[in-house]
Amino acid sequence: MRDVLIIGAGPVGLACAIAATREGLSARVLDKGTLVNSIVGYPSMMEFFSTPELIEIGGYPFAIPRYKPTREDAIEYYRKVAARESLDVRLYERVLEVRGTRGDFTVVTSKGEHRARHVVIATGFFDQATMLDVPGETLPKVTHYYREPYGYVGQQVAVVGARNSAAKAALDCHRHGAHVTLIVRSSSLSDRIKYWIRPDIENRIKEGSITAYFDSTIEAIAETTIAIRTPAGRREIANDWVLAMTGYRPDFAFLDALGVACDGTPQRAPIHDEATFETARAGVYIAGTVCGGYDTGRWFIENGRFHARQIAAHIARGRVEPVRFDDVHWKTAE
């Protein structure tokens, strides 16, 4: 029997385990993938938008020689923090069901069962892609995740999306020898594109290095072509690969299976107490980006990590922990 069982071994899930331990609670972390599985899925050498001190957990300094950390820096940092804290982490163990009530839950997984008095869901959203829902989307040439440009040299690559991930993938592939077509549903690129990326992608489109279709959508995907619906009508263009950078969402079916209800708004945010993060199912909490539902830009590592202390304090002492969100340094255990 553990005091707290945490579903999700990302940065916020690890922060929850650390906070619980420092409250004198026993904690175990389960993940269906590897440690910080979402970050492992990021593009190789991707640079975080956040500076390192804003994504630290447990009070451990994230020391790097650069201004911003890369994917590889973050993976190694969180691995070392988990090892330093001797966290009880079980990887490649998918949670299937949570039975019971507060004080006596049984968490059923692909490898067995775990008992816990409380459950924290910190599953994020990165592994649930927003689908295009068009014929041919299941072809091997279509991916919703971008890793690196080298496999696309000399290839006809369609990038779908209007935000940072789409812009960065398009630029990266273009600079490594791919013939890139950018397909944007709206009439312009997103206002959320970072200010240092926007002029680069706009200039490549303006000079014709990257072909862009605005107010356009993919209608169908075939082995060697894609069909696009544009303001000028339907067009069919040569295509070898489709990078659908259309965003991600929480696993709502998983939340339903765990008895976590969502509100009736378009965001479908899980119903929870905003001070304690306890859901309508007593004893079950949520933490991190999953709290926002479809509003995936509301919570991220920078502010989601603070959920850990509030949840741990409520479980351990039955009260809300006052949190200053500029207080980025925790006291590290001796």
C-alpha cells in the first residue's frame, strides 16, 4: 500500500513524487513508456523555449553552458533527479483501471496491481495527436511526430500546421535538402509562433523556398500524392511524406476510464478543485498539462510543476499549500 500512486513519469509526475516524499508520504510512479516519455518524443536537439531554471524540479539546479536547454539536456537532467531522489518508478507499465475509493485504491496495470490511498494523474497530452481525419492518414508516410530532417533529403514533404512545431519542422527540412510544402488551415501563420522563428518562415515563403497554401486543407493522402482543397479549388501535388504538426490533446478515453469527469465547455477540462487539484472522484488528483483539457497552452512544465506541492500538502495535511509561482527553488533534501 502506497500513500500516493502517480500515473505519468514526466517532469510534473516526478515533481509530484518528490513533493510527496518530502511530506513523509510513500510514492510510486507508473508510466506506459519511458522516463519523461514526451520529451524523448521531441525532435532531436530541440531547444526549449524556457530557460533551465524555469523547468527545474526538486530544487536541483539545471546547469548547462547555454541559455536554453535542449531535449537531450532535459532528458539527462530529469533522469539524474529521479536517480538522486531514488524514486520508485515503474516504466513500460500501462494503467488499465483504478478500482476502489479514497484510502483504498487498486490500480490495475498491464503488469499487475498496485494499492494506494491516493492517485495522481499527470499524463500530459503529447501522445494523443489531433488527427486529420482524411483518407490515407494511416499510410506509413504520415507522421504526427517530427524527430529530425535527414530522412527527408530530396523528398517532397508536406508540413501541416500553423504554429511553432510546423514552422520549425518546415524550416529544418528545407535547410536539409527537402522540398517543403506548408499547408495552413487559416489565412495566416499563428500569432503564437515565437518572434525569432516568424521572420524566418515568412521570408522562406516569400522567396519561394517553401511553398505555402493558406486557407487550405488536405482532403486525401495517396502513396505518391496528396489532394489539397485551396481557395482556388482542388489541387493534387506530388508527395513523399506528410508531417502533420496539428497538435495534441489529453487522452479523454483514459480519463473517462479512471472516473474523471470533464466539464461541458469546448476545452473539456477535467473537473477539479483549483486549489487542491482533487477531481470529483475523491482521492484522485490531476497535475500538469492534463488539467487544461483541450486548452493545452494553459499549463506546462514551468507552472504545472507547482501543482505537486499543493497536491502533496493536501494529501499529507488536509490543507492547501500557499504557493508563490516565482518561487522556483525548492529546498533540496540533504
